[in-house]
Amino acid sequence: MAAAFEQPIKGAYGKTWSISSKMGWRIHPVHKTKKHHNGTDIVGIGKDPIYIHACANGRVLKAQKSTAAGGGFGYYIVIRHLIDGEYYTSLYAHMVPNSFQVKKGQKVNAGDVLGQMGTSGMSTGRHLHWEIWKGRTHGWSADGKGFVEPISFIKAMKAAADAKGFAKVAAQDDEAVEPAPVHEPEPKKKANLYNAPEKKPVQKPKTKKVTTPVKKPDSGKTHTIKSGESLSVVARKYKTTVATLVKLNKIKDPNMVLVGQIIKLP
């Protein structure tokens, strides 16, 4: 049997049903003391009859009138469910007397009609008191231990069952088509840990290259000393004297001329 889940009142929240008292600590409407509400109370929107439905597939454990002091659950039904390998029971209370549509031992499917919403037992008005207990037989606790909030539980189970069912459904040919993806990597950004401001690189001040200008002769011809040349060689080449070249170029030692040195000529 395929897994299926339904809220116990058909229709949308706010249109055909609403919540009058959530699961949790509250002031009891009859006793006026603090007590834990182990289920959720649902009120129907509209006139009678408002039908109650099984929340999941299972087997009916009880369909009877409560014998508890003060009326208890009134006319109520308990169903055992096997969900993902775990046993749960659901209880539906305060139903209209003799409105049962199922009996003890009967198998039911999610959405099957169980009976009508009423106000039997310890009740202050027409509503459904609905509980879900984790266990093979329905239990009780003073602080809610062992219970799950039924509306959110069934909503979650239904969503999970729907998701599992997607694997059995083929995509239709007329469904929307996504454009071709672009898988080019984005430009790498510098790591910015803990949202710290990104540090900018420190720019070193630009330094001007200092070059020593080559002194040019004031006027006249010049000669550049080549390898192996001496001042006397230059003097003979240009038909002058070493003394003239020494004086003209302010040379301190005539024997110390350098290759590449520019010599002014008379």
C-alpha cells in the first residue's frame, strides 16, 4: 500500500478549517488549570456536517465512546499506522454520537471518512481534538512526551512522500527548458577573511634615476682616448705638445689618462 497522508479536514486552512488550540501548555477550558494539551484542536468553518478523515493508511484500533470521568474524549476513534517502519497511532475525539463510518479492526486509507465533527465528551464546543502518538498502542503523558504535533507531522510526511514519488514520474516534453549553462570560472578574487577590508598594495615612491651628464668640451675639436693611447700619442697625432694638452684639459698627471676620456684639442 503506497504511503499517503491527508489532514483530517478536507480543504484549505482558513477556508474550511482553522486551529482553535495548539499542542502545548494551556489553561484547560473546563478545569481552568494549567495542563499540557497533547493534541491540536481544529474547528470547522461552515455548517454541519463536517466530516473527519483518516490522516494516513492504517487499521482501526478503537471506535467507541469514552468511559472517562466527565465524558473524556466522548465518541472517538484510534487508528494504528506504520510509517517508514515505525508505528504511530492517531486519535480523533469529540465526534458526533453514532456518526462512525468505520469499526474496530477495519483497514482504512488516508482520506477515508471516519465520522463527523461534534462536541461529545468533555468539550465546550464543536471541534476535533486530534492526537498522534509514537507507538503501537495509543498512550498518554502529562507533559507531551511521546506525542508529535499532528498538523506539522502530517504536512512533513506528505511532502516527503511526494518527493519520493518524483523518481517514478518522467519529465514532460513540453516543460520549460533552461538555457545552456556557462561554466567559465569567475575571475579569482583575493581572499578576504572574516569580511576584513581588503588591503591595497603599498606603492613604493618612484625614484628618479640620476645620471651624471658627460661634460662636453667648451669649443673646438676633441679626441676620445682609445685603448693603448697615451697623451704623447695624441699630441703627436694632432701636432701639438703634451704640455698644451695638459694645460687645456687641466690634467694633473699626464701619465694617467683613461680609455674613453675626452681630450680637448687646441
